Amino acid sequence: MSFRFEKLQVWQESRVLIVDIYKLTLHFPKNEIFALTNQIKRAVVSIALNIAEGSDKKSDKEFVKFLRISLGSLEEVVTAMYVALDLKYLNEKDFNLVYNKLNLLASKINALINSIKKL
């Protein structure tokens, strides 16, 4: 069986980001495990979860609502990444790599929202 969300490029790319963030946070200080590390992980997983949940809603309006929630989670990840950069938990290269992926995913989610709204 195949779920609708599995075919969505934004959902597939959000899974890649989850792995990226989980790998990056392995190097964060252990005292952050229940703070910033946990927050970033929950937010990045929330992106994929909201895309998946919204894809099965009964109306496009509801799907767009969940896509917007996923964008909010994505922006939360961006902000947390800035905090991690400021605290020197990650270097500029790693930050930029993930930042660019987040930025691209945000553009694709926005494009999906716009295409749904035109239907």
C-alpha cells in the first residue's frame, strides 16, 4: 500500500533533513540533550509529520493549513540552527549546508501551497 504523502517530494526531502539534523546534533554538548538538541529534533520531525498528516485531510484548505504548520516547524529549525551556530555547537560549513536545504525545502513547500490554492 502507498500513502499519498510518500509521493510528495517535500515529504521525501524532509526525511533527508531529519537524518542530517540527527547526525549534526550528535556533536552537540551532552548537557544540551534535553534542551536545544531535543527541540531541534522535535521540530525537524514535525515538518515531515505535518506534511504526512495534512496530505490525508478531506480538503485542500486543511492540507494547506498543515503545510503552513510544517513551515512553522521548519522556521523553528532554522532559528535553532542559528542558536547552535552562535554557541559554536556547529561550524559555519555545516550550518550553511543544512540552512540551504531548509531554505530549498521551504521554497518547495510554499510552491506546493500556491499550487493547491490555485486548484
